[in-house]
Amino acid sequence: MMTLPRDSILSRHQWRVGELLWLAAALACYFVFPQYLALGTTVLIMVVLVMSFDLLLGFAGVLSLGHAVFFGLGAYTAGWLSLAGLTEPVSAVLVAGIAAAVLAAVVGPFLLRLTGLPLMMVTLALGVLVFEAAHKATTITGGDDGLAGIQFAPILGIFEWGLGGATAYLYVLAWLCVVFVLLKRVVASPFGVMLQGVRENPARMRLIGNPVLPHLTLAYVISGAVAGMAGALFTQANAFVGLGVVAVDTSIDVLVMLVLGGIGGLHGALIGAPVYMLLKHFSSQWNPFYWMLIIGVLLIVVVLMGRGGLLGMLTSLMRRTRKEPR
């Protein structure tokens, strides 16, 4: 099999016009839809979370059904910091990311020895156990009532948190840009190329002397850290933490968003998360009982008809328009 040169692989992750257009569209939504800024903020947070999962699944080939554990730990960490009087928002996001990274570093070397269905079931069981623990530990997590009374200081000491969500929207968008740039650097580095090699053929990577488990663990740590940062952003934007942040449903939602958008390349999160979240919001308002049917039909269509999710379908359509060979 012919192997692509390293420069060709890395060129896939250079900046593209579509990424700048997506950023411009996100900024335009701030001015065009001011009444939906709270929803838009949640969408941006989920984009960050899905990007963290894309690093794990799309590049390392690790399918975990317990990714919400890191999201929830980051959310609760930010809440605990606020209740303890540490209300500086930027440092809270960083501390939440570090806490999630530490947890990933502890459990990663054990979980990542598994592959396939055993890994899926163990991570699913871990997610269920963490949810039940959070539900029972009412003195720490608030249980069903959650953590309330959360407040954060103005961003950079200047920008106040408003009820309309304008500050939170731009704040989360800024974090999204930072995370996206950093993750692009990671996947375009030799480490990112190594992860793709592990995903494609771990036995061959071991044969040529590249340690697989340490690389997977590092990817797991980075992914967990970004997920924890997304959880902290969720807490700061909502001033509340509920059990939903560690629910298994959250992990499933993240997987569905990534499949919808397209796995690998980090760009699937930019499409899958907004489509899923907006469709879920408006279809549930239209019919609160059958909104999942609409999402299910869309997912089936994308899986059966599209290669690479909605992003793959869009790319294929553009190639047909330009009459380019596939």
C-alpha cells in the first residue's frame, strides 16, 4: 500500500477558508439573533466538547461511552471553585481542565489496554457509576438539586456577566477559537500523525518501535482536559451544575453529534454540534414527544448516504459542482 508523505498528511490540517467562514457566521449570529444567545452559547460549548471527543475517536480510534465524566468533572470543579470564593473565570477553566486531565491520566493506562466492545462497555459502566456517585453524594454535588448560587467575577475584570448572555457567548467563542487552534497544532504535529498510525494499525506501530499505550494515554489526557474545560464553560455560562453534565446521555449525544458532522479532522464538530443542538431545540418545541424521531431519521440518512457525515456530503456536493474527480 502506498503511504502518503508526511507533508501531505500535515497539509490536511492547515487553515482553510471554511473555518474562517464558520467563525464569521458565529460572530454574525451574535448580532442577528440576540434573542438566542443563550442557546448559541450552549451550542459553542458542545462544539468544544465534540472536538475533544473527535481527537480521541477520529485520530486515536478510541471509542469511549464515558466522555461525559470529564465534562462533568470540569463543570463541578468550576462550581466548587466559585462556591469556595475563587471566582476568576479564566483560571477556573484552566483548573477544571487540569482536574479532568489528571483523572484521564489515572484511568487512561488501564482503560486503554482494552479495545473494541470491551472498551465501550467498561467506559459505559464507568459513566453510569460516576453518575450514580454524583447522584448519591448530595453534600458534594447537590444531587438532584445540583449546585446553585454560582457566581463568577467579570471576565478580565472588565466584562460583566449579563442575563442576556452576550458576554458569555463571546467568551465561549474566544475559548473555542483557542482550543481549536491548539488541537489543530496537536493533530498536525508528529504526535498527531503517530495517533493516526495507531488508529490504522497499532500492531504495525508496535513493530516499528512506537509505544502505543503512552501515545493513546496522552491523547486521552488532552481530550479529557478539553472536555473538562468545556464543562467549566458550561458552569460559567449557566451559573448552575446539574446531574445532566455526567449523564450517559451526554456521552451519547456527543457521539451522535460527531457522527452527524463527520469523524476526523476536527471540522465535524463545527457542523454536527450546531445541527444537532438547533434541531433538538426547535423540534422539541414543535413536538416534545417525537423530536428524537427527526434526529434519528437524519442520522440514518447521513450514515447511509453520506461518507464522512454532513461534512463529507457537503464536500462531495462541492466536488460535483466543480466537476472535480473524487
